[in-house]
Amino acid sequence: MQTVTVPAKTIEKILSRLDYLTQKVEDINIKLSGQEPSYGSDEWWKWSDAKAMQEVKEGKYTKIHNKKELRQYLNSLKTA
């Protein structure tokens, strides 16, 4: 058996790159499958933000200017 000594910084770089590549592969898998990432994960936040921005671009939002409008809107959800 042969032993190889590797500096700690090199090991840290390798592990950091592996983490980065793992993240990129997960991102690609999510995009290709079209499924929602695990709730609360970094991928989920990216996915959720992108989805929300797309909805805003499509005009799928409600403007609320004051408490009265907010109350009316929330009450309308109860009856829907």
C-alpha cells in the first residue's frame, strides 16, 4: 500500500469543487425534469423566485394599496 500526502488546502479545494458540481447537476436535473425542488433548499428558492418573477411579467398579481383593500382581498379568498 502506498501513502500519498495531500495538503489540506488541496483537499478543501477538491471538496469545494465537488459541492459546486453537485449543485449544478441538481440544478440541471430539476430543469430537465420540471419538478419542484425540495422545499426550503437553495434550489427551491431560486426556482420559486424565477416562478414568481414570471407570474409578475404575465400580470398575475394583485395590487393592494391599504389595509381596507387587504382585508377585502383576504375575505374574498375565504368565500372563493
